[in-house]
Amino acid sequence: MVSPLTVKQATFDLLRAFGIKKVFGNPGSTELPFLSDWPDDIDYVLGLQEASVVGMADGYAQATRNAGFVNLHSAAGVGHGLGNVFTAYRNQTPLVITAGQQARSILPLQPFLFAERASEFPRPYVKFAIEPARAEDVPAAIARAYYVAMQPPCGPTFVSVPSDDWMKPAQAIEARSITRELSPDPDAIRGLAEAFASSERPAFVVGPGIDRAQAVDLMVRLAEKTHASVWVSPFSARCSFPERHPQFAGFLHASPGQLSEALRGHDLVVVVGAPVFTFHVEGHAAILDGKTTLFQITDDPDAAAVTPAGTSIIATMKPALAALIEMTSESKRAAPKGRVLPPAPVASDPITAEFLLHSLAAAMPRDAVLVEEAPSHRPAMQKFMPMAGADCFYTMASGGLGHGLPAAVGISLGRGSIRTVCLVGDGSAMYSIQALWTAAQRKLPLTVVVINNEGYGAMRAFSQVMQVRNVPGLDMPGIDFMKIAEGMGCAAVRVTKSSELAAALKRSIAYEGTSLVEVMVDSAVPVLYERKG
């Protein structure tokens, strides 16, 4: 007699059909029935803490453009991972998160390690959340979670599974094909093409949605055809336009006043794959006063709904940009002048962040991937580390720390032999330092560069912007990242002199496995925003 299909078998068959080759997790008692007799054809990637696990799955999903599958432990484990669940939500990364739950028979007794109202815990930062009413409903719930996660705008989903469900009988669920591209309204695209025809100085503001959609080449063709300047949206988490292109104008600040000033000379501003606009500080946004014609192309209806001015076109990037290229005439305007890069910084001791970033840019291979979580040094990075374009740069869209290091591990897993470089501040690194262990165990081609200014540089900068003094908790002296990395199994070195930097970076990037370079830098407070008044 043939044994009936179980919930677990039906789920693994679904994962195979969806092309899921890795499951990221940190095991707990409520997950053991799922983890028992693990199949050989699906790789279980162990992380040492749930925030790291979610970050790894996020990076892997971005690198492979398929949903990352994460298995967490009931309420406590989900709680540990929630910061990076929020980041995945803001990154628009497709994740399917399953979490263990205590056995159904004892749930009414509020047992140890159970999750009360489990599906509500990760909301509102998941697109779909459920604890199925019956064991046999679990495979269908996981299938729905996958389809929802992958539908633009992508994002995380959540399924809570009681521990005794996995071995219950179930029906097989066949994977379905669901299209994901959304074509734009032709009349809206025609109206935008007409706006370009009448514009004297147009500009694009590009966001992460372009690179996510593999549409960077289309964006370059459109910019060149329209002779428009190209700016990067505030806090863009991807590189959606080559930053050495002659039409590249620079990066927009998250200050309303500074952003408006940068765009003041443009009569037409078209925001593609980004919100209009992401601000971080208060101020008057003159760009929204109605004197500038504004358009937005987005695959996110919520982003379109909150846009305060102009016309929003809801569509995915490829069909929208292709339609606009077709409808737009070759411009006879003079091509705009792009930004001028600053001269190379000079070596000095203590090492400046600018010199470190310039040195790292020189050391990185042409095809290397950069993952960044050093917020206080981002303006300097934008000056001294121009990105090449598609699939070369990743950061967190949320502003929450603890994503960069595990995301770099996930991206390295997804990109194979290509060198991944993680540029991370000392404060950021300590949020998910456990990710180093997974990288070392798997001998990933990963170079981690820790910028150690012995404190929270971004908070030091904001204390000046907000004109507050005597703020506690901004200093972090005495952390030895070299020893921490060695304890996790990584090769590591600490650099204190500028004369040692180039050789240390070269060795780390050539190392066959994971290595860390800790660079002690000048603790001078960076300038993030201009202070008015």
C-alpha cells in the first residue's frame, strides 16, 4: 500500500517546482518535524540568529530574483527577525517566511514557545500572513504566499505552521504560472512623451525599481534619447544608472530643501521606480508647489496613491520604459552636462573615510558586487565609488541596521564565484555579526570591510543637524573586529596606517574564502545634510 502524501512532502514538491534551491533557517523545537530527514536536493543554510537568517534570504532573493524561503522559530524567532523583515518589505524583496507553531492539540492551553495570533505578529510588514485552519491547507497557503511575494511590488509573506501539521496527509498542489508584467496606459505614456517634446530641461529621478526589474539598459537608452539629466532618488537601495555616464547628475538629498534646489532648474521631472519623494528631515519641498511638471512610473499602487503632485503611471518597468522609448522622439536639445567627480583624496593618518573608499574602489574587480551599510559614509561613497550599473550595488531601503552583512552572505551565495564586497560601519556590523560564521563555513568569496570610527557616525552627524548636545550612547570604543572575525573562522587584518591599506585590500579580495579588513578611520563627524539658519 502506497503511503499517503504528507504536508511536508507536498511542500517540498512545491519548493522544487518554484525553483527554490536553498532554505535559510535557525532551528527551534517547533521546526524539528519540518527539518527531520531533510532532502539532499535542497540546501539548508544555517544562520546563528534569525535577523541574520532573514537578511541572508533577502540578499539571496535579490541576487537570484526568486523568492527567498526562510524558516523561523515561533514567536521569539520571528521577533528576532522582524527588523530585517521590515527591511525586506521596504526593499521589495520576495520572501516566503514560515514559522513554527506549537502543536494544535495544546494551543488552547497557551503552551511554552507558542505564538498567540501568529499571523498578526509580522503585520503590516508582510504582504500576506496566515496560520492555516487545517493541516491539509498548509501547502496551498505556502503556494499562495509564494505567488503574492513574487507579484509586483514584491515583498515578504508569512505562514505559521503548527509542528504536528507536517506529517498529516495532504493533496499535491501543482505550481501555477502567473504573469508579473503590467503594461502602462498608452494614453498616459503618450502624455509623458508629449511632455518631453515640450520640455526645455527634463530630468529623470531613478530608483531601485529599475535595477530590480533588470531595466537599466532601457533606462540608459531612454535617457540618451531624451537628452535628460539623471538623478538618483533619495535612499535608493540599488544602482539603476551607470554613475560615470556623461548625463549622470548625482544623488538627491532626503532633505526637502536640498532636493528642491537640486531639481530647481528642470521644468519636467520624471520619477521612475521610486517614491515621490522619500524625505528624512523636515522642510519645505518647493518641487511640489506646482511650478515643475511631475510624472511618476511605479509598479506600486500605494506609492502612486501617496504621491502628492503630478501624474502617476502604474506599470512595471520594462513595458513602461519600452513604450516610452517607442513614443518619444529623438531630442534635439543639447545633452546635459553630468556631475564632475572630485579629485582623489590624499593619504593621511589617521585614515580618512574618503581615502578608504577611493582605495577600495581601485581594488575591487570590475565584476564585483558591493553591499553597503555605512550610512554616515554614504555621501563620501557616492563621490569616490561610482557604481557601474545593473546588479552591482545593494543597500537597505529601510534605514534599519543589521541587514548589510547577512545580505552580503546571501548575495554571495546567489552570485557564485563573483567577488562580493561588504562595506559596513562598526555600529552596523555588530547588529548581525553572526553572519560571518555562515560565510566562513561555506568559504564564500566575500570581503568584509569594516569602517571603524568607534561610534555611531550617523547619530553624531544628526546630533549636529538637530543641534542637540551631550547625547549618550554614540561612542563604541574597544571593539576588536579582527579578533571577532578570527573567532568566527575568517581571515582578518586591522589597518591603522594609510600606507598599509592598498595591500591589505588586495590580499583580502584575492583570498579564497571570506576575509575581513578592519580599517580604523578618522572619527570626524560627516556632513549628511546642510543645516539652514
